[in-house]
Amino acid sequence: MRDLQSFVSEYIKGKKHLHLEIGIVTRGDIKYHSFGNPPKQSTSAPEHRLFEIGSLTKVFTSILLLELEHQQRLSSDDTVSKYIDHGKNDYLNKITLKHLATHTSGLPRLATNLSSKNNRYNPYVNYKEQDLLAFLADADYTDQIGSFEYSNTGVGLLGYILCKVAGSTYDNLLKTYIADPLNLTETAALLSAEQNGRLVDGHTSTGKIMPHWDLSVHDGAGAIKSSLHDMCLFAQANLNEDHPLAPAMQQSHISVRVGDSDLYYGWQEDTVSDQQVLWHDGGTFGFSSYLAFNKEQGVGVVVLSNYCFGSASRVDEYLDAIYKFLTKKDLYPLTFLEPVGKNILESLLQK
């Protein structure tokens, strides 16, 4: 494989506060690589710094669903109305937990009653259980059932239901069924004081520090914080079958037919170098993440960054538009993390 520097050189340009952590994973080995400008006073090794992983949380939530199903505590074919107190809405009798996990419930990306006006940089913090239930009371997306539409609302609802089934918080559910069995000691939705000290600052593409997100009732859609160390162990667990979570993980790698599409619990599918890859990425207003693997060759890649791909500020957007109009260049060019990880994985697959 080419020197990793060649894969990241464009991405790291102009990011003065960057922590970019990359893990190369095989079934029996993990190699860590770090780029950017870490503070000199940091006592944590790069692979043990913590990042928000955003929507990569959705993979964990789907595996939690499958694990609880294996324990016969629920079925992925259960309807949402079975678990929602305000379940008189007939639409909720038509969508299942499988629909939520595969983004085919018809539910929109964001609930129509979710407004970030009061806290634009932490958009989910004020959206509580009663708000979700109020939205679901008269939601009706029957015509869209079976069609793929990426939905934070749907997977957030799935996480909420799983917590009700287990009588647990999402953080405890995560620790009990995934983190503890896989020895992911740095993976949590709710950090300890020591872990919080290792959580790095997140930045927009403009370099502005962003507050860490509080997902509240949307925990299952994006609340997890983790380290490169743990995310590589999680990727490696997806390549191996010698651990207690293997049955659920292996099931998440098998597509299911929903409507006219073959989809996965949590994962997205791609083809890299003519080989199947399962992947997911994540983003908050201060962080980006990417994890992908190929089971046939037993290789994977994890990339974590404390920069998001855009800006959360309208002022920045206006300044960029003016600058681009005058100079024909972007003042704050959007830099996506996914191509970095995908190019690295492609190089691994060509070895």
C-alpha cells in the first residue's frame, strides 16, 4: 500500500486543530496512524483519544436489535405500535423494527416538530420523549413504506424502543450487549469524567469549535463517542467469529429484501475494486467518521476526524458565497472524510 500521507495530504490542508486517526485492520492485526496537530500537553496516545462517531452509532443500534432478537426478547418483524404508548395511529401498525433499521419506514430524516432554533449548534438537545411521541401520534408516511429514505428519526425511534424493551438507558444497553462483550472500554454514549478528559474538541470546516452533541431521545441515531482503538476492535470483530456477538454481527452482514431493494441492518453496501464492501460513516457539527471492511480478504479501515465536512454557521456560508463570487474559489472548501477511507481500503484490496 502507498504511504498513507498521500491519501490524507489534501484532507489535512488548512486544518490547524486537526486530529486525524486512521486504523488499518485485518483479522489478526491492527495498525494505528495519526495525522494533524495534537496539543503538546496531551497525555493520551492518539488511538485512545475520543471522538463523536455520529451516525456510525446506527450500526451499533442495528446490532443491538439483532442481539435482542437472538435472545428472543423481541422480533424485528414486530410493529412499532407494539411498543409505543400512543400506538392508535394505524401507520404505526404497518411499520416494523426492520423498517426502522433499514431506513424503509417512510419516516423523514428529521421529525417535522424538531426545531434547532433554540440551540442551533446542538440541534437534538431539547427534543425529548414527549416530542417524539407527539410527532408519532399523527405521523403517516404509509405511501413511502418499503422505499429507502435515510432517517435519523427512524433509527432514533428504534433505539428508544430497544431501551424500553430492555428497561435500560441506551448507554447501559450499549455497554451490556456490545461494549463489554467486545472489551470496548472507550465506547459509550455517556462518558465518565476520565473519558470526557480524552474527548477532543470538534470543529467545523472553518475551524470553529463546536459544542459536543446531546442526542437525548435520538441516542440510537448518533450518540456514541469512541476511540480509534475501540473502533478498530469493533471492525475486527466484524471480520472474526470467535466472540459472543458474532451471530448478531454476521446476520447484519446478510442483506434482507425490503420492498424492491436488498438492504442491511445498519450497514450500507458499496463495491470497491470489484469487491463487496460494507461501510457506514458519521458526522456531527464537529466530527466525521468512516468505517468499512471487506470480509473476503479480511481487511478494514477506520478513520476518525475532529472536523466536520461543512459549517454550522449561516454567516460562514454567506462569507463563502461572497468570496466564491469574487474569486471563483471556495473560502471554506467542503472536505469529506469518506473518500480518504475508501481510497485506503481500495489500496488494501489491490495488494
